[in-house]
Amino acid sequence: MESGAKEEEKVMGYNSRNVKKAALHSTLTAFLDDPILADVPKKPSLSDVDTLMNLELGSAMCISILKLDGTSFDVAVMNSATVKDLKLAIKKKVIELEQSKMGHRHISWRHVWANFCLAHHNEKLLDDGAALQDFGVRNNSQVHFLPYVVSKGSGRHSKRRKHRFFLGLNKQS
């Protein structure tokens, strides 16, 4: 008899736990659908909520990012943020936007940062460790992407070793 009662309690507890979880999820979904909270992501992390709260308190800034196609989006970062923090916020926001539009899509951020850089008033933000405020980036500032190619030391492309190897073989014969 006791084992049957324990199993029934487990099933009831399991069901009540699922019911509570479903109720919480539906409440959270309804809460996030409120137009006042339009800037909160659909699946917010603690850092997202913290940054948005600091934005309301004035210790964070909202920066508009202008893409090369002319569209823009906003990201929120702390006032003490570095260029690297801004890049991470951009990466997170773009991934969120892409997933809401097209589902899972892989973007090579290594390729993006190798070929493009961020700029504010045509001043390139190249040093990842530099504070955004050093470049004059403030609340409601606009940062845009610029094509950027890292220059090589000599400016010439080196030949591939494979070609040198085969050329050396032809000279010996």
C-alpha cells in the first residue's frame, strides 16, 4: 500500500511541478509581449536584464549600429564598456535577430572582424581594450561598419611554398 501511495505522490508532484512551470512560462511570455518591454529579448539572460535596468538608471548607454546596407539596430552596453564589449553585444543582437527571422544560421564573426571594423565619426575603433568613451561614444551615439583590410608588413603577397618546391625540382633536372 505504501509503495502505491508514494508513486501516486510522485506522479501528482511531477504533474504539479509541470503545471507550475507551464504557468510560469505563459506568464513570462505574456509579460515579455507587453509593448513597454519591447527591447527585452525573447529569452533574456541575467546580464541582458541587468544592462537594460542600468540603461534605465543612466549607468548604461544605447548605441545605434548602422550596417552597410543602411539598416540599423540598437544595442545596450554599460558606460564603462570597451570596444570588445560592444562587439560582443553586436554579435549577440545579430544572432538574436537572425534567429527570429530565419532560424539557425551560422555567421563567421572571425571573418566579419577581419574584413570590417566599427567606426564612430569616421574614427576606427580598432583597439579592443579601449573604452568607448575614449572615442567619444555616448548614449544614443551612432557607430557604423567600415570595410577594413589589415595591411601586411611588406605589402606583397608571399608565394606559396608548394610552388617554390616544384620550381626548385624543375631547375635541378
